Amino acid sequence: MRKLLFSVTKKDFEIQTFRAGGKGGQHQNKTDSAVRIIHSDSGAVGVSRSDRSQYRNKKLALERLTKTSKFKLWINKRVHEINVGKTIEQQVEEDMKPVNLKIEIREDGQWVIEM
């Protein structure tokens, strides 16, 4: 069974519109139909200027943003934080403490673990 860990809402994104230029004729040159969506927490960006419709460009830009490696990495880190209760960086820091490390030395052809 799946459970909702967190949600991403419109407030988490900065949506910018601008003139697309290029193909599409006069309509595209006079209206701000191109869209850039930025997710500030992850740094991921999605851009679409292929359609004359701002609505369709928003949908495409959001789709592209969610497929970026930056956004996927942010999601994985966020899920880890929620499930474990600490960030990945904190987990690595804890795992690298001297009490958690074992030193192996080879003596007379045998591996010996030093405590």
C-alpha cells in the first residue's frame, strides 16, 4: 500500500512567461506564450515554447522539469529524509564516524580486523 510522504504544489515553483519568437506567426510574436518553470529547492528547470498556447506550454514545461535528473535526485533525497529522519549527508557523516569503521590489515596472508 502506498502512502503520501509529501506533496509539491504550485507554490513550490516559479512560473515565468515570455515571448517565444520563431514559428507561429504574429500570434506568437505578440503574446507571452512560452513558459519557463523553476523549482527552487532542486534547481530544476523546464522550458517549453513549442506551442502557441500558454496553457499547453505550461503542461509541457512541467513535464520536462519532472523528468530532469536534478528534480528526481531532490525527490529521492526528500523521501530519504522523511523515512530515515535525517538527510543523506547526515547519514553519511554518522556512518563515517571512527566507531563505525573497521580497519582490515593483512598479516601472514590473512585479513585481520583491527578494532
